[in-house]
Amino acid sequence: MKSKKIVFFLTIVITLLSLYYLSFTFIDYRVRRQAEQQATDEQGRIDFDKSQAYLMDIWKKPVYNLLGSVYTYEEVKERALKLGLDLQGGMHVTMELVPIELVKGLAAYHTDADFLKALQWAQQEREKGRSASFGKLFVSAYKKIAPNGNLSAIFTTAGVRAYNFSSEEDIIKAIDQEVANALDRSLTIIGSRLDRFGATQTSMQKLPGTQRIQIELPGVTNPERVRKLLQGVAQLRFWTVAETNVYGPALEAIDELLLAKEKESIAATLPKGLTEEEKAARMPKASILKRLCKCPFPYALAYAPKEINQIEAILQRTEVKALLPKEIRWMWEKKAQTLKDGTKAVILYAIQQPQDNKPLLEGDIITNAAQTFIENGKLAVHIQMNQKGAHRWKRITAAHIGKRIAIALDDRIYSAPVVHQEIPNGDSQISGNFTLEEAKDLASVLGTGSLPAPLRMVEEAIMGPSLGKAAQNQGLMATAIGLGLVLLFMFVYYAKGGMIANSALLFNLLFIIGILAELDATLTLPGIAGLVLTLGMSIDANVLIFERIREELSQKVHIKEAICRGYAKSYSSIIDANITTFLAGAILYYLGQGPVRGFALVLMIGIITSVFASIFITRLIFSFFMDNHRTLKLTFSFPAMPMLFKNVRIDFIKNRYRFYACSLSFIAVGAFFFYHYKGLALGVDFAGGRSYTVHFSKPMDASLLKDGLSAQLKQGVEVRTYGANNVMQITTSYLSDEDVTASDQKVRNKLVKALKACTKLEQEDRVSAGSSFTITSSTKVGATVAQDVQKSAKKAIFLAIFGIFIYIVLRFRRWGFGLAAVLALIHDALAVIAGFCIARAFGVSYEVNEVFLAAMLTVIGYSINDTVVIFDRIREKLANKTAQISIAMVNDAIKETLSRTLITSFSTLLAVVVLFFFGGEALRSFSFALLLGVLFGTYSSICIAAPLLADFGRKFSTTKQ
């Protein structure tokens, strides 16, 4: 009686808490619907920027009154179930710290050539995916480059901080500590920048064991602005602009040098027989450095934006640098200016550097920064300096009256005003022809401070809001259909008992979603897949119990006693089966990232809640009927419904070698196609590169589009239909080795140009009915991240199989059980991979990505679930009869549990089939892997694992003591 009260109390408390937290989710949904209605035009199109602006407008306003407690939309959003980027659109970014500048600072910017070369080598090794710390890589590189070098002396002479550099281990420790501190500071600074930017529900975390920060920004509609905000180191520096007489003569000499070389090159190509006058007419009158200049050369330098790279290459030539004064350094203006003739040009400034290479002033003296308006309504950024900075700025401006001081941020000149008078109080302005957003962002990065080291973007995913909305609808549809089919099946097959199981299933659904909201978790598209899958798997415990009850009833046991025995005999199998599945989910949560972790979290929560609901809530309902009705009229099947899979006469053990041959043949065929196609169709998660989802205004042929894009890009391109014949997913390795931000835009521009050439369509920002195409989402994964994901995938599968092996051996106390289970799991994993390869041979290509890893681990967990039930029945027979495993015993165990195994698999298949057809293209690969996994997992439990135990189980039949 006491335990019943505890279960009843817990059920009421969890139900009320779930309803409380879900109420905020419903309010959030209502507000977002209102925002969409406000932003919908007459044609029914939603302007997502307007929708976001509406939400920001009511951010601090009350929207919910719950029993007298009033909540603003910000407070509602904090408590509501959070949606992942794949369900609402936004931007996912992984930033990696580049520690080279940190180590240089630790050595007081030592100029030793071997030291600098070792730093570059260590960074290259990190980019290749080496898992060692940067400190170890650097020290190892230095020892190879300079075997007799004294690395300790380089750091000791620096005299920086209180580090003891008496040994290489001390140096490694100091570097790694600097990197860890810099990562913490970077996380804080980026958080402050995003807060000032106005981003809401931002998620940031350090990825364990790496130098990376993962950031998720829901609802972001301006990715380019976010990139600049995140990657700007924000090193504000003030420099003296060199006078023309310092570098002018050198530029004239350079002009003559370049002109002479150009004339010599042209002369070698001229046809013979030309007169001197004709030769002179074909010769340039000035060098390219002077010809391209938009200002009077050499008094001012300005060039068209497209010519910047060419000019930089000229100035970097050895013979050119030799003619320039050593104290001159070149810096470009941040933004191009419009000249009187309408053309755009970027000014190139000559910066005069002192001997110590230090600027006049740095940005660490800034205490506050804010955008402001100056004359003619133009925007500027006002900065306030601390006392020390104001004092130094006063001396600097006094010494530079009549001269120009360049204000540079990350080596780009924002303005270079002439100093007219001494500035005594530290108040200054940075002007630069800003837009309002640019002024706000500059004030943001200056106000929050400089990053301790550069951050490079190694992974990026942009999900358009329209795709997120479609994913939401597909997820809700899949959940509703899957739930409906499972409820219907349980009622049809188990009658009144099925209705009780269904009530527990509905409680389970409520608990999962409520707990997710309570834990402040994020629901992703794979998370919804996990929810649908959990609904299909959650009846497993009830099927076990009901099948046991049916066995007791077939032996003419009274129904009350049959119910008690059914629960008592099922506990062991239920616990073992769910622990092994939970173990796979825990490993996936630990090693996975982003949406995959969301799936793992739903899976683990679902296992806990389904066990509670399936065992305790159903037992509570049965107890209520048993206590209040003398004659219990509960049924576990309809009279017309036959007892399926009873009295099966198949000799599974006798036919085991046929099963082995079939499995090996299928895997061998898959291996052939694996070799033929040189592996699986790896997504960018595993292979690196960039992937784009493109909507076209008319149907497209994927193969023809692939041929056209391959010819244009001259690189590996994969094109496949993405849910509809006018939606394509395009994956390319073009410039995949380049992680710089500029290459992202370069690849996108190249793709757009290639698509225009191939399709004769024009690009538009929104999907329309005209002759156009729209890029609705994009994903970029750097080579290092892809390598790390591959390593994590292999590690996760190995840990899952090894962990399950250890658990089975300890739980069943026999090595034979563990070996049979592991071999069956390896069989299932290989069979799923073979299935993907064979499907590809038939023209059905599914991408293998990080979500595929989630499917594989789920398959492993599910497969062992079925196997454990059969093993548990064998263990039960061993306990009652003999310590030796016999073939007859194994065969009987398979037959007795066959009904439960196939019925559970059928209910799970219902959910997986719903996912496959209604879950959307993003989950197609995932659900196909699960579909194969459930089929092969069920098959292997019956035809592989149990027969293997019969084959060599007796060899390991000695019970552990």
C-alpha cells in the first residue's frame, strides 16, 4: 500500500510540473503565431525579419498571467521548451582558437626563426587533426627543427609572468594554461558581444578536449554580420601616418623598377620588324602600381576593391620591399569610398612604425564605447578612455598637431584624422562612413574588449526560417501519426490491457516533453525523431509483461495471480534491456554535439519515463481494478484475435548455418559495392566541405545538375534530390581546405555563378514562382572538425559495443553470453552499412553524417534489447534445470519469446516507417538506417545471437563465482 501511494504521488507531481512548464511553451507558440500574422503579406508570405522585430518589441512586455503571477515574453521564453536551429532557423557556429599569438606574447614576441617556424608547424599539425595539445605539438616541432636549440632560454629571457621555464614540461604546461585561460576569456567576450548585438536564447559552450567554442544563434537572419562580430579580434591600435616625403621617393623608384621589368616582358613578346616608334607606342608609360592608382601618385594611394590582392602581391615582392624604408607598413582602409567619378576605391595608408613595432596606443585603455551622430547626421563611435589612457592620449595628440593618426581595428584603418589640437580628457571619436549596424557592432566589440587570440570559424550551419518551419510541421505530423498507430495497435492486439498501456504511453509522452522543458533542453529535429522512436519502443515493457500474463492465463492461472506473476517475471528482462539501450544513449550524449546530443537526451529521458510509466503506472491502474472489483473483467486480447507466433515449429538452431550464410552473403555484397563506390556517401560532417540546400522554381534533374556543376567548379560535387524534385542538396569540396571566412563567400559566389550557367535561372532571396533559385540553408565543416567527428563516431561505436559486452558478462555471469551478443551487434552494424551500399548501387543514395551515428548507436541499443530478452529466458531455464547450455534450451527460449520479439519490433517499425515517410528529407538517412537496424536487429537476435550462444556457449559455460 505504501509503494502505491508513492507511485501515485510521484505521478501527480510529475504531471503537474510537466503541465506547468509546458504552459509556457504554449504561450510562446501563441506569441510566435501572432508575430507571424503581423509579418504576413497579402500573398501569404512571411517576412521573418519583421516577425523577429515584433518579438524583440514585446521582449520585456507581459504576455502571460498564471494564477496572479505575470510573466514577460523574455521570462516565458526562458521557461518554454527551446527549439533547435533546425526547427526555427538560425546559425550554428564552431570557433577554434588560434594560439600562435598567445605563444608569441609568452615569449615577448621573440624573433628567433626556428621559434616562429615551430609555431607554424604546430598550427598545421592541429589543422590536420592531431589530438595532442598545442604546447606538446609546438615543443615537439621545435625539437625537430632545432635539435640543439635552447627553447627555455627564449621564454626565460622574456620575463613574462611568474612561469618557471626550467624545462620543456614547464613550457608545455604554461602554453596549455595560457590557451585554456584564453578560451575562457574568449567565451566571456563573445557572450558580451552577442548580448549587445541583441541575440536572444544564445547557446554557447566549450567543446571538451578541444580549443573550440560552439555557438547557436536562433532566429539570426544576417549571418555575415554575425561572422564579423564573432571573428573580429578587436585589436584597436593608434598609429602615426607617415608623411609623403618619407616613402614618396621610394615609390617613385619602385615605379621605375616595375615599369622597366614590364617593358622588358612586353618587348620579348613583340613581333619582329616593328619600328622604334611602334615599339614605344605599345609600351606602358607607368607601372601597374601607378596606372591603377585612383589618386595622384605617390602622394596618395587608392585602388579599386578588386585590385587589392594584386597590389598587396606587388608590395610583398622582395625587390620592392628592399626599396621601401624599413619603418613603413601598409594598411588598407576598412571601407571603400565613392570617388567623384562614381567609382569605388580603398585608400592604402603608409604607417610609420617605431623600432619596437609598438603602436602609439592600444584599445585596452577603453572603458566605454557607443555609437553617436556627428555633423550632417553621419554616424561615428564615441570612445572613453581610462585615466592612464587619457593621460597618454593627451601627450600623443600634443606631439602630433598637424599630423595624421590612423585608428586601426584588426589592421584595418577606420579613420585617419588630422590632429588639430591637444585632447586632454580621453574622449575621442572614430568616424568611417558607417551604417547604423556597423557603428553598433564596432561599439560592441570595442566596449567588450579584444579577444586574447584570433578565432577561426571551422564549422558553420545556416538554416533558413522557412526550412525550420517546414521541419516543425513534418516533426509534428510524424509524432502524431506514429503515436496514433502505436495506440491503435496496442488496443487492437491487447484489448483492455492495451488501453491501460496506452494511458501509460500518453503519460510517458507528457513526461518526456515536460522534463525537456524543465531541464532547459533544446528540442531538435533528431530529438523529435528520438521522441517518435521512444513512443514505438516504450511499449516494449508492456509487451513483455502482457505476454507473460498471457502465458500464465493459458495455464488456467487466476487473472489476479497472472498479473502479479507477469510483472514479477518481467522485471529482469525489462531492466537489462533498458540499461543496455540507456548505455548507448549516454555514450552518444557524451561524444555527440548539437542535434545529436538532443536526440540522445530525448532517448535517455524516454527510457527512464517509459520504464516508470510502463511498470509503475500500469501496475497502479491494475491494482486499482483489483482492489475495487471482486470479479476482474480485464482482457488481454479480443476473442477473434489469435495468439500470434504461438506453437511455432521452426528449428532455429538446426537452420543456423543457413542464417550465417545469408548474413555473410548480404554483408559480402555490401562490401563489394563499398569497394566499388570507394566508401559510403559521406556528408560534410565526416568529409568536410560545404553543403547547400537550394530551392528551384521548377523541377531539376540531379544527375544533369551534377555534371554541369562539376564542369564549372572543377571539383568533387554531389547533388541529390532533397525531398522534392525542385529542391536539391549540393555538397562540394571546392576550397574545403581553406577555413578563412573570405573563402566562404568565394565558394558561395562560385556556386551561384555555376547554377546560373547550368540552369539559366536567376538567384533570389526568397522562393518564388518565377525563373529563379534560392539558397535556403548552408553548412560548412572544416577538415579538422570532420576528422574529429569521424574519430568520435568510431570511438562511440567501440565504447557502446565494449560497454554492452562488459554489462552482459557481469549480468549473466558467463563469457558466452557476452561474446554472442557482441558478435550479433557487429553483424547488425555491418549489415546496416551493407544496406546503405546496396541502396546506393540501386540509385538510392543516403548521406552518412553525424545523425547516422545516432542511428547506428540506437540500432546497437535496440538490437541488444531483443537479444537480452532471449538470453534472460535462457538464464531462467538454467536456474531451474542445469548449469549447462543445451541446444534444445536455446531453441525453446527463442520460440517462447518469439511473440514478444516480433510484436515489439512491429510497433517500433510502425514509428520508424512514419519517420521515413513523414519526417522530412533531413531525417531520411537516419530513419533508413533505423529501418534496416530494426529489421536486422530483430533477425540477429533470433537467428544469429541465440544460435551463436548454442554454438560456443557451452565452451564458456562455467559460471563465474
